[in-house]
Amino acid sequence: MIELAAPWLLLATPIAAAPFVLHLVRRRRPRDVGWGAMRFLAVVAAEQRRRLAVQERLLLILRTAALLAAAVAASRPAWVERSAAAPVLERGGRVACVLAIDDSAASGAAGGDAVARSLAAAWLSTLRDGDEVTVLPLSLLTEPAVDPLVDLAAARSQVEAIRPSALAADHPALLLAALDRLQAHLNPHAEVVLVASGRAEGWRRGDRRWDELARRLAAPLHGTRERPHIVVLEPPTRRVDDMAITAVIPASARVAPRTRVPVRITVAGHGVRRDVTLRIALNGRTIEELTVSPPADGESEVAIRLPPVEPGDHVISALLVDANDAFPASDTCAAGLVAEARLGVLLAEAVPGRGLSGSLGPLAAALDPDDGTDPFAPFAPRRVAATQLLDGARADELLNGTSAVVLGGVAALDAGALAAIERFVAAGGGLLVVPGDGIDPAHWATAWYRGGDGALPAPPGAVRDHRPHASATAAPGSAHPLAEVFANAGSDALGQLSINRSLELPRPGDGAPDDASAPLLLDDGSPLLIERRRGQGRAVLLATTLDGSWGDLPWRAAMVPLVRTLIGDIAAKPSPPRTLLPLQRPAFPPASGARLSGPAGDLPVESGSWDGRSALRGPPLTSPGTYTLFAADGAVLARRAVAVERAAHDLTPTSEADDAAADVLGAWRAADPAGAIVLVDGGQRRGAELWPWLIALAVIALLTEAYICGRAARDEAQS
Amino acid sequence: MALLNWHEQILPRLARVSLSARLAVEGFLAGEHRSNRRGQSVEFAGHRPYLPGDDVRRIDWPLWARSDRLDVRLYEEESQLRAVIAIDASGSMGYGGSEAKIDSARTLAAGLAAVLSRHGDAVGLAVLGGSLRSYLPPSASPAHLIAVLERLQDLRAEGPGGCGEALASLAPRLPRRGLFVLITDACEDTGSLLRGLRLVCARRTDTRLWHLLHEDEGGFPFAGDVRFLGLEGEPSLALDADRVRPWYLRALAAHRAELAAGCRAARIDLRGFRADDDVALAIADALR
């Protein structure tokens, strides 16, 4: 059969009708003339009219053939031979077949999904009544197992309904799941048919799951069940040129409202380089269009700033408008973010002050330089004297409406106030404890840490002086936002610190709980701060003061990013991710009568939980794009984005080496010399490319047309 | 036989046929034509007005003395030329609109008839078209000329063509050793037409073929898609005139060449006319 590398270009074939249309348009209604000398015309008509008609039709056919051949050639047809390989299997009885179909994103490149469907359908056609089938696309691996089908027509319908997902191909996962599904079959002749997409990515060379597969295939058999035949139907594919958006990354997934969020968009070219239009939209509304020209085999990055965003969920989507390549799914990408209202931060100071004075004056200035006059500032600090935390009731009153509390140099707290703060943290609030000159570390360890049950993340040690002064650094390998900020800053902001005194903090697992983390370290390796989750909130203990008495941190460049990132991180309540990976289930705030709409239509939602809290959950999302949760009245409640997995952008065709996948399949063969594993070499062989012949045909047709026209013109001139 | 009164009887009728015919005859009346068919006879046939160039010895002086009219005497022997004018009235002769070939043929025939009759010759008229439609045997009487002119006046181009068959019917009825003039567009089979003319020639007649074509037929000035509707009932032909023109002209030239060769072989005087030719000059040229 004939396969088209760019079938959408067949849309150009109607242009072949142009000669006919022109012929009809130019065909005038003939003028009637009464004529006497008809006998001379009759002689002409008998001889010439036939000749003219033949010539005219021949020219029409030649012109149409030339255009048609050129249009079809543009779709790059090739002759392929397809084999369902059924004859190579000796089926001794009723068949139990699991069709494991790779419906990864890359399967949609160059019409590969249609080829995969036809291969699966071809295999189904070899089955007979009474045989069992399970159709298992990659995108449904996480779905509960269903009973095998004995209705082959229903199985065929399932195959026809399969469309490319946002997933990266994963053949070992597919095969393992297929072996699991095979357990539900009853027929003795077991077949696992892997319909691959022909891309190398899915074979996951070196993946340990291949060992698990080999072990399971070599396991002893029980009962009458035969060892399963493994059939790989993999269409040979060609490398296709592609332009793709590989990433849309906002600077932060959680931002303050009305801030202009920087967004980085990565556009990649695979085998092709040209200018394309990049359209960027926020919540479906285009906000910017740019022309980008990524290198032929590389990436280029585009940086923009979003317009100020209102509180709520937002989805940034990017689209290559005129990529027109063989892999349309890679031409778009999306990411979500949430804009939250100003975070209230309560600053309780042992030494109250105004401006930069006081225990936390520099901190208040770093969080809100405009001292409350900027309505769009992300933080709303409120300074109080620590003495105002008189008791639990007063503390609750002060903590109401805040997201984080900072204790600056507070030596001791009323028991009721301390309990209120602990409740506040357990409910999701953030706590930052900053030392000061009057503190008693032993009291903190006793009353605030309480062997790990209190709010303090770690038991503090003694206050020590640094001679010479200490600097700080980001902890290597830490995934904490603080470590990322200073690791990516490109400057040694922490190294410029000069800290002359600090509270000695234990390292996680070495005096501090194992679940604590120390993203920033002093240059002697001890933590500059230590963080620990307490309930649904987090508590952080800093080793130095923020008033400049123990070092120059407040006056250094590291101050603002440090405290803003730290407070922003601990103050924000955990919320479900806005950008999801394929197969992840979205979580939304509870809402009654809500409706989830995605790229492929509406999806069911159900009540569930997320991170221990009640939430509305959707199904695993497989299609890339934007998903919107609507309220019963049609208002938008939340948005989520699903992008094609980055690995799915690899369109490298399966090579001979991968076919030997190669090692694993070879190992299977060795383990099962009886030949239970059948490698259908290609399943489909791509033969000769036809487009050069079509181009040649078009050229011959045009040359013939030119010759005929020239000869007719000569005849006319001569006569 | 009443004397022929040209100015009072013939010219008004000619005018009804064609102004050109009238002008042609008036030209002859002015004495441009010199008959080479005079003879001597004792049988008086009538008078005709004297024209400059006539032999003054033939003037009827007694008549001049009686009536002050200067006429010459005509004798029977001078009227022995019996001419038959045959007109092809097939549908194809109707081509040309206001300059239809049939009108030109009618004018030519009327002029020729008038000229011949003016010189005392007997004139007959045959109307052809697929078959012999009508035939007026030649006569020199003025009343007969009037009948000829009236027949010409009523002539319509219609019906199928084919003078050859009609000539086969007409030939036995023609006077021997006379003058036979066929005015046709010859849009028919050349062989059939020549066979008919050879039958006429067999009567030892002085046979002349006046081949009348319209300007369009000679040049084929059409362009684009044209549907040609046959005037003689042929099926219509939708053709690209630009492409067909060279082939048509080639076929027409071959036809004319074949006709000329046939006429030359049969000693038939062939003259070509165009529908818009000046009739007086055409007749003078043809009779020279």
C-alpha cells in the first residue's frame, strides 16, 4: 500500500481541477451564425474537429496530471508493504491477545498514529470468533483493568478511537501492563502484540524494567496456559523535520496578583530552520506574537513578561502558528500559574522600631519597600512588638488573616501564644524564627522544639562568634527554592556575606530531624537556616539576626531575594499544581456542580482529596492543552495546563540497534529457544519513494503539453 | 409585338429588383455595350431607340419623319440569341444578411436579362435548388422580360442545394446553340455540378458559370467559438473559428481549383463574383 509522509498536503490536490475549471470558465457560449458553405466546414469538422477535441482533451489531461502529480508528490508518498505477520504464528487454539498500542505524542508525527491503527486493525483481522482481545493504549495504562473483549468489532472500534496523547512512549511499561492484562484472559494461546510508533524513544534502552520483563517471561508456567508470544509491529519511520515548543516556564508558578510574570519559552528546530510565528496567549487570549528562528538542531529561548495577572488560575499557552510540520502536537505547549492575593506577614519584634530600626526593620523593608503604599506589592508585613503576644487569644487575633509570622529576637512566649502559633503553623501557616541578642537557646530547645513536637524545626545550639567572619553558600543538590535562587543567580551573593555571630544549628539527621532541610549553609558547613514541615505548614529557624547586629546580611544583595523567597515559600499554602504532566489527575478546590472542559471535550470530576484536604479531582489527563473548571453558572473557577512530555519531542526513528532492544528481546530469545517471541521485522516495510517518479511524470506531462501546444501554434502559423 | 419602352416599363421594374441593375442597364443604354451579334434580315422585328454608334443607315427615317423619334429598325435575325439565365436559389444563397448572395444573384440576373433583352435577344429564366424549381423558356418579348423580372423579384433562397441534378433536368429543355449563364455559389459537390454543366454544354450552348461568393465565405472572418447553422438543413457545427479558419480556407481553395479545372476542361467560362461587387462593372466585364 502507499503511505504518505505528509498527508495533509493532499489538501492541495483540488488544484489539479484548475485546468478543468479554467476550461469551463473560459468556455463561452458559441455565437450562432447561419452559414451557407457548410460542406467545407463539414469536411473540416469531420477531420479537424475530432483532432481538435482529442488535442484539447489530451492537453487537459496532461495539465491535470502534471498538477495532480506535483500535489501528490508534495505529500511524499512511498510504497510500503504491510504484513500482519499472523502466518508466522502457529496458533494451536483459541487466542488471548493483548494489543498494546503506543499512542504517545510522537506516534502522531507524520501520520504514524494512522499507521499504528491500521497495523492493529490488520492484526485484529487475523483473529476469529471466540478469540479474546484487550486493547491497551499507553494512555490508558493507569485505568482499571477491564475484561477482555470477545466482540472483535468492538475491539476494532476501540482501536479506531485511539488518538495520540501527550505522553512519551514507554514500551517496557506497555509490555509489563500487557502481561498483567493477560492474566484476565482465559484462552490458552497468549499473544502480546506491541504496536510501536517506530520512534527510538519508546524502547528506553538501559531501563531496568526490561529485566523485570525478562524475568516474568521466563517464569514457570502453570496450567494449560502457553508461554505468551510477543509480537512487535513497528512501522519503519523516517526522520521528520519538526519545529516544536519544548517548554513554557513562568518564573514562578505562584505569583502575587498584578505582577508581570517573566515567562521563558523554548522553541526547538529538528532538522529544519526557518522563521516561524510564535503566538503567546494568556487564558486563550493572544497577548503577543513574535517571529522566532531556532537553529536547525537546537533550541532558542524567548523571554517575555505577561501582563499583570488578576488573582486566580491562569494558563499561558504558546503556539507555532505556521510551523506546518509533520508533528503538529509539538507546535503547542502550555503552563499554568496562580496569582494569589498579598501575603500577610506578622512581624513580632523583641525590639520594636520604625523604618530600618527594630529587630525586623530591614526584613519589613525588604518585603515591602514602599511601606504599604504600593497596592501591588506581594507582601503585606505588619510589625508588632513581641509583647503584644500576651496570650493565646491575643495571638490568634493577631495571626488572623496572615500567612506567616516572624519572631525577631523573641526570647520567650506565653504558653498560650506559643500554642496559637503552633496551631497556626499546623494549619498551613509559615513560621520564621530569627535570633537576637537576648535569646536563650536552651529555652527555645526546651519550650519551642520540645524534642521535635514543637514548632521550632531544630534544637538550637549555642550562640557563637566567627573569627574570621563567615559567609554562606547554597547547599549542593538542594531542591529548595532558596537554593535554586542562589544557585541560578550567577553571582556569589551569599559568598559576600560577612556574619560575625550565629546560632549554631544542627544538620538534618545530625541533631536535627531527618525531615528537616538546610538549603543554605555557612562556610563551615553548618546550616544558615533549617526548615521543617510542621503539619500543613513549615517552620524555619535562621542562624543569624536580620537587624545587622550579627552580620551584614540586611545590607547585602542577598537579603531581598533571600527573605522574599523564604517568606513567599513558607507563607503560601500548598496548592495543587497548575501545570500537570500527562496522566496526572488534576485537583481543584471543592465546588458543587462544576464542569471540567478539556481539549477533547468535557471530563468527569468527582469529590476526593489532595494533600489531605478535600478537593475536586479529575481523571488522568492525556491530551495536551488547557483544561478549565467551570462553575454551574459558567464562571471560570480554575485552569490547568498539560503539555507534551519533553521526551516525546524526540522523533529519532527506531534504528537497527533499537530493534535489537534490542538486547532485551535478544535475551528473551535466548531464554526461550522455542521461539515464543516473534519480532515482526517492521510490520510494514517502506519501499521505494514514489514522489521522484511523480515529479518525473509531472515534468514529462508538462513537456508533452508544451510540445503539443508548440506544434499546434506552428500549424496555425503555417496555415 | 409592342415596342420595348425602356424608360417607362423596364427601368421602374428593374428598380424594384435592384438599384444596381438599373444603373447597369442605364449604362448600357448609354451605348457602352456594342453588340457583336448583328445580322442582316428582311423580316422586320421592331424598333429600338438609336444609340450613338449605331449604323445611321439603319435609322428608320420615315418613322423619324412621322413621329420625330430617332429609332433604328430591328430584324428577326438579330434576335436569334436565346439566352437562359439560371439562378441557384438554394438556402446557402441566402447567406449575407443585407448583402445576401441571392440579392446579388438576382441583381446580376436582372441586369443581364435587361441588357440582353435591350439588344433584342430572347431571355429565359431557370430557378434551381436541389431540383429545377421553375423555368421560363427564352423569349424576346418585352412582356416576357417583365415576367422574368417579376419572377426574380419573388425569388427566395431556401431549400436544399444541388444544381447538378437540376441541370440534368433543365438541359434537355434548353435551346440549342444558345447562351446559358448559371449564377451559383457552387456550395455543392463539384463533380455533380460539372456533370450538369457538361450536359448543358452538350446542347452546344455558350455556357458560363458565374461563381458568386460572399466576402465572409472568402475570408472566414469569424473568431472564437461559433456554432454554424446550416442554411440548407445541414446539422449545426460548433467550432473554434480561429482554429478552423486555415482548414476551411484550404478546403475552399481546393474546391475552387477543382471547379476551375472542370470548367476549363469543359470549355465553360468561369467567372468569380463577390456579393458586394459593382453589378454594372461585373456584367460589362462578364460580357466583354
